[in-house]
Amino acid sequence: MKESRAYPTTTYNAYRAKVSDGKSVNVVAEEKTDAGTFYEFGGFFGPAMQSVAKDDEVILAIEQAEYETDQIVAEDDFEVGDKVYFKEGKFTTVADDARLVGRVTQGKDGNNVIWFILGPQV
């Protein structure tokens, strides 16, 4: 007959759990927002999910996904593969003092619309 022995174990209590899928964040709007328009608030970048007044809470979508926008500097070329930056409320291909936010997936069309992949929020 086999002898039984106790096996030492350690139990860890998990007091924290996942609170979201990380596809959006609540931040304070630093200016009046319009739904669907891109903003940078509190270190996060993405389109506002609703229109709110300055200093109200707003949800920014930060999901790493493909987005369409006409919120661009029209003089820039925006060719497939170009890095996309955000400065003063507009997307640009010029890196000077601008935040890198993604990469062009469909170049600028006749209506000054581009598609881009939003990069990670780091």
C-alpha cells in the first residue's frame, strides 16, 4: 500500500481583476469635444465617443484598429506605409513636435480622407 503525504501549497488571493478590454478610457476633456473627432487628453489618443463640454469626462476609443479620418493636414501626401503623427488637432506626416499615432493603410483620396492603423498607447 502506498503512503500518502501532504503536499505543501501556497494560496494567493487575487484582489484585483480585469476591469475592461482596454479598448477605451475615460478621461477629462481638455476642450469641448465632438463625437468621432480625434483628441489627445491625459496622455491618451483616440476618437471621442460622445460630444461633451470642456472639463467633463469623455470616452476615448484607444483600440488598436483601423480608422478613417479627414482630420488631416491636406498639404501632406499620406501614402500607404507613412507614419502618421498628431499635432494641434490634425494628422500629419511631419514628425516635428508631434505625437506618433499610427501608420497609413490607405492613402489620401480626392476627398482628403485617409485610413490608418492606430498604434499602441505607450
